[in-house]
Amino acid sequence: MVRVCNYNDKELLAEKVGEYIIECQDKALKDQDSQFNIAISGGSLVNVLHKCLVANKKLASRVKWSQWQLYFCDERLVPLDDEDSNYGAFKKAVLDPLMHNGDHLNLGPTVFAINESLVHQKDSQNEKIAQEYESLLPADGFDLLLLGCGPDGHTCSLFPGEKHKYLLQEAHKKVAWCHDSPKPPSDRITFTLPVIADSRNIAFVAEGSSKQDIMHQIFDLQDESLPTALINRNYGSRVTWFTDEDAFSKVQSNH
């Protein structure tokens, strides 16, 4: 069954997300040679990560960055320094502050970005970007996927609607090229459901009143045309949602 952790305060929510991440980290790191394989979405999530893993000194001291292998659940096919890049947003929110913190010099995570040299070339190169990124994924799956939820119920770059079903129905590729994102930029790569199926822990972070209606659709109506609701149904025992009251206020069912 899906677990929901709902908080009145955004700072408390960020702290609880941080505690959960560190719990997953500690479970994965059995010894000094172990690695913590984590994949994250972009958007507002990177600001939550800054709050809980960089600004919160108590939690920051428990992060074993040097053993992290960090990937992106989806990425816009833009240069890494573009304002739309998930890597770029993570670098600005987390990596750059770490570099300026003397306690963490040379202890940053290993971060896997897309092959920037193939961006803005032919469509066949977009397929190649997806294939190359898939080849980098950990063979035994992820310890944690940290996901967002759009106001339309999308996560990663898995969007609802008939037009985007080809991504939800992808059974073989673990990373696919999304060529028609309804949100610009239209070209992206995204994890597919087989990656989510192989992940040991899956967490969503949803904040703000713009998420009220979609939370109602996901949790009360259980609308499985929504990728987020489909993930709840298929992998619920491994799924945790972190929400605030603004986002969850229209949900009527008990969670």
C-alpha cells in the first residue's frame, strides 16, 4: 500500500524527505565499497534537495556523497548549462554549494549526465542519447527514485493521454526518447516503467495548491490513465508520497 506523509510546513516536509533519503542511503551502503544508486527528477525537487541535503547541516553531515551514483529520471535535450537542463538545475542547487563548502570538497557524488555533444543534432542522435544513457544505468536497479508530479499527473517525462501512450507501453527500453512533450522543450529522454519496476524505493514530492486537483484524481479517483496513479497501483508497497497541506487538501480518502 502507498504511504503518504503529509505536512503543514514546507521546511518540515524538506527535512522529512532528507531523512528518508538518508535512510535509503544507509540501507544501501553495507560497507565502504558499496554505492547508493539514486535517480532524481528536476523542477522544484532540486530546491527541496538543497534545503534538506545542503542547508540542513544536521542532515548534510550524514550524507555520504562519495558513495552516491546519481542519475536523472528524465532530461531535456539541451546543453547542460541551459536553464531547462535538469543537470544544470541540480548543479546550481546542490553541486555548486557543495563545492563552496570546505567540509565537502572532493566528496561530491558521481553524477551521470547526458552526452551533450549529441544535443541539437538529428533525431537519430536523440535515440542515441537515450541508448547511451541506458547503458550507464546500474545493472541491479536503483536504490531510490525521487520523483516529482506535474499538475497533469505526469512524472519523469511520462505524460498522460493517448498521444503519449507509447512511452507508458514501452516494455524493453529502459530509457526512451520523448519527442513530443506538451511542456517545452519537446525533446527529452525519460526513464520508462521497467526502470521504475526494478527500483527498491520510489518517492514522490508534491507541494503547492497547483497540485490539489491532480492529487484528488490520483488518490480519490485512482485515475490510472495518469502515470503517477499507475505507479501507485503497480508498485504501491515501495511508494512513498511527501506532500504538503496545500497540495493534499482536496483528497478525501484516508491515506
